[in-house]
Amino acid sequence: MGNRLRNLAVSAQCPGCGLYPGLCLCAELRPVATRTRILIVRHVKEVRRRTNSARIAALGLANCALP
């Protein structure tokens, strides 16, 4: 039963920023133009975290890549 609840929580997250709908930042984010290309390298444990700041930074930086 724990896995089913965990899967429900994941599906309720915003596909853009990864946060829950009440905390979603997608409508507020306006990409900032940069002349420098930015590549965000993140720790493997941060990839699935809801508080993934790298994903939010990539949404806010126009010339940013998040592999």
C-alpha cells in the first residue's frame, strides 16, 4: 500500500517544475536570457527529489541545459 500512495503523490506533481500543484512555480517563472550557456550538473540523488532546485533553475534560465 505504501508504493501505491507514493505513486499517487508523484503523479500529482507538476510535470514542469516537479512541485505539488499548490506550490507550482511554472506560471511565475519567466526565463532570463543569458549569453553564457549554463550546464547544470546535479547529484544522482537530487534527480527525483520534489525540491529539485536544478529543475527550477533550468526553467528560469533560457540558455540552460539539464541532462
